[in-house]
Amino acid sequence: MPRFDPLSRALGVVAALLGTVAAAVYWSAGLSLSHYDAKAHLVVARRILDSLTPSWEQIGAVWLPLPHVLNALPVQIDWMYQTGASAILISVVSFALTVASLSALVMRVTGSPWGAGLAAALFATNPNVLYLQSTPMTEPALSLTAPIPPGAARPGSKARTAAVRSSACSGDRARWDWWRKARPPGPRPRVIP
């Protein structure tokens, strides 16, 4: 994960506040669970421990497991299951960390505080992103892993290499979209009929 300089930390805090306000607006309008997938993610998370046959096998669905595993315990509380509050909290935290990571990455690559602020602002003020981070969807969990490029590890730095590997592992457990990015470089194996 990129190091968080003071600007990135400040932008992350601002993003957390913005995300909380956006989530409250969508919540008060009754739109937090308006997308069918938002409700379905809560059902998948809950049935891991609360179903006719509770087990890890319940994690399976058309979605990858990371968001459901993170929500498995909180959604056992009826209020959190019915409102999606725990999943929305995870989404808002993911949003804030994404903004901080994005600005830290731009700052590291360009050295420009203006560029870091602009990148964070462009991401954080996107209405689509603001809506998705206000719902129990899988996109915020994926966006948290996206600003950490595979080349961010420095040779010889075990901690940074572990962080990059952890990021790629988390990303490919959150959304199918990430699988193509997480694939090792090199030629694809040919399938011989």
C-alpha cells in the first residue's frame, strides 16, 4: 500500500466525511438497498452462518467471497441485515481508503500535491462512485485494492511485497473483474483441442 503522506491522510478523512454524508442521503431516500444485488449480497453473507445448512459452502454464488466473508458476522444481527448498515460501513471505509491510496500513489509517482488532490477529487466526486459506496455492493471492496499496482513492491522489501500480494489476493476475492489484472504476466497457455 502506498505510504500515506499528510495530504493523503487529510483527503482520506475528507472522503470518509463525504462518504458518510452521501450514505446518509441515500439511506434517508430509501435507496441504499434499492439495487437487487445489494440485498442479495446481504443474503449470501447471512446464509454462511444462518441457513438450513450453514457452512463455508454457502459462500459460493455468482460473486466472489471477500465482501460476504467480511459481512458474515455483522449481518447475523437482524437490524444490520435488514438495513445493510455493516456492509455500507465497510463500503464507506473502503471508499475513504481508496481516495487516500489514490492520492498517495499519484503523489509518489508525480510528486505533485495538486495532481494528488485532483485525482482524489475526480474519484471522490463521481456520482456513480458515491452511490456505490453507499450500498452493500462489491465495487468498493475492489476499488480499495485497485490503486495498489503490482509494480509497487520494491525489490528486497518483504513488507511492501507482502502488502502488494495481499492487495492482489483481496482484489481477486472481491470481483471477477480483478482476475484479469491479477493474472501473472506472460503468455497465456494455449488450449490444444
